[in-house]
Amino acid sequence: SKMRIVSIFLFLLTMNQIIHPTTSLTNVAILGSGISASTAARYLADSGKVNVTVYEAGYGMGGRTSTRITRDEHKFKFDHGAQYIGEAKTDLFKEELNKWKQDGFVKEWKGRFGTVFTKKANQVTLEEEEDGLKKQRLVGYPSMNSISTNLLSHENIRVICQTRACATLNNQKKWSLTAHGKDNDEELGQYDWLIASDRLSGTNNRADLRHASVKDFKTNVEKIQNVPSLVLMVAFESSVNIPCDGLQFQNENNGGGSLAWAARDTSKPGRERNDGKECWVVQSVPGVAEEIIASASSDKSSFEDIRRVVREQAKELLLKDFVNVIAMLQGEENNIPNIVSAVGHRWSAAFPHLPPSSTEFKENEEECCMANGEEKFVACGDYIGDKYTGRIEGAYLSGRAAANFILNAI
């Protein structure tokens, strides 16, 4: 009879709900897409308990491991932030690196490396790294941002770029997000938890958390000094005939000018080119960056004007000093290839400098995040783990700790 069929159907439906209970996933929003953000997102998504939405203000993912690609026909590729991953200091990160290598998005950069000593403006010496003392250097494959793009590739992760999300905690203890600068502050949704992966989100210069309480986070990030860096991304018509692919600069008596690091990006795995052209990334010493940024900011110009001036001055200064060093390293040959492309960039907060003996910044890699369970807010980044400040390892450990805090709380 019909009643019997209906009874059997309801019984089976009830049994199915007991065996497969319906559960709603926790919704987490993450500001930023660097290593700490990507790590937190992946750990949360892998748990099966969380849906993650990542908001990135830039064009692409990666934060300071992002990759710049020129928009011309050459499509030059530059790792203009983090240059490589050094030897892991913790077992946790060592295991993770091995996994990334097995998954194919991290490979060893088997280049030649050296240190340039500059005693006078027109005199340099190069000391190459000895074979027996070579350090392992790992890079994202085929580009540095491949680490974040692979970590964020998950069915429970949604990534929204070119969107600066601003967050406030509403009366229902939900995080309400809106898109800064878009039509009428477009609403982005409500979330159970919020993760901030960029310490600059806690400053008054950013709109991200301007109207959110999170007082402890804001107070702590105010104590951190931001160390800037200027970057030159330059492509040559042919190979720069010097023996090393990565150069550190030791400037005695300021003889070497502005340079701190230079890398032949086309020597890294996945960046090779078939047209013979060669890409280099050149980074400045902090003092020079501070001077140029301060000078450009002194006339109270708009933010965009200041950024444009700093980029142009960075390009001119770093290019001049780098070409000068190339010529000295080449010696009598002195054959500088034609420059096809040159672009300057500034990282206003390239590295964090922590206050001494600050108890807010954790030393235990299992706890290196700032969390407020009542506000359902967590902050992570390479500035929290005191032992690994400014390192990709520190960012990874902090992102992992942030995810674990939320998973333990839900």
C-alpha cells in the first residue's frame, strides 16, 4: 500500500541521516594569500570542517613570494620578493618541504653563488661559494608563487584577487566583509572566523581592520619596525657574462652603493628561456630604501605619486650600481648586453624587525600566532615566531598554528 511505501521511505531517510549526518561547515575568511595565509587555508580545508575564502588585494597570489610577469610580448618573469627557501630549522617545516618537493612545486636551485666585496667605488672582489660548503636553496616551481597557488588549489578554498576586504565584527559575532573602494563598498559576505595574514592590516594606513576592535593585534603590530627594500627587475638581451647566479654584497665603507642581493632568475628551475635573454632581480640595502622613500614622501604628494617616484628612483639607482658591478666583474671584457626591460619596485615592509624581549611574539612553533577566541580572530605571519622572523619557515609555522587554533575551537 501507499502508506507502507511512505513508511519504508521515511525509515530509510532517517537511517541515512543517522549514518550520514548533515553538518554545516565553518566559514573562514583570510586576508592575504602569502605563505602563512596559504598554509592556514590548506590545513583548514584539508580538515573537511571548513570552507575558506581568501581575499587578495593584488593581481595574483603569493604575497612576498609573488611573481611579476611583464605584460609585453616577452613575458619576462621575476621573483621580486622572497628569493629562495633556505635549510629548514624545524622538523615540521622539513617534513612539509619534502612534501612540496614530492608534489613537484618546489625544486632545488642548483646555481653558483658568491659574495661581492666592495672596498672602493671602483674596486670589487668576488668570492665564490665552495662546493663543499654549498647551502641548499629551494624555489617554487615553475615560479615562486607556485607554492601559494598549489596550496590554495582545493575544493574547499575560494580565492578572490584584486579585492581588498574590510572586516567588522557584527552583533551576531560574525565577521562582515566589504570590498574597499568598490561600488558602495560591495558586501562580500559573513564569516564565522577571520584570519589576518598581513601585519599591515592592523595599521591605520590600511582600511582592512580600521573599524574592527582586535585591539591586542593592533597594539602588537605597532611595536614592529618595518624594514623596506627596493627592487630592480631587469632583462638583458643576452647573458651577463659573470660566473655566479646569486650574489650577496658586502659593502665596506659604502663602496658598493645600494646593492644587497642580485639573482639571475633565468638560472632557477622553470624560469629558463629559449630566446637567450636573461632576467635578473636586484635588491637594495635597507638604508638606501629608507632614504629614497623618506625623500619621496616629504613633499606630501599622493600615495600613487610617491609610489611612482620611488619606483623610478629605485630603477635608476639599482640599475646604475648593478651595471657598474657587472663591468668590474667582467674586467677587461666589459661587454654589457643591451637592456630590454627594467622596472623598479618597492617593498615598504619587506622584513619585520621585532622589539627586543617581547612576550607577545611566540617562540614555540606550535603557538606562533595571535588569537582571540572570543572575537574569533587569528593573526599569522613571519613576524610572530621569534626564532624564524622574516623567513618562509616562520610564515609556514604561523599559518599552521593559526589553522590549528581554529580547528581546536570549532
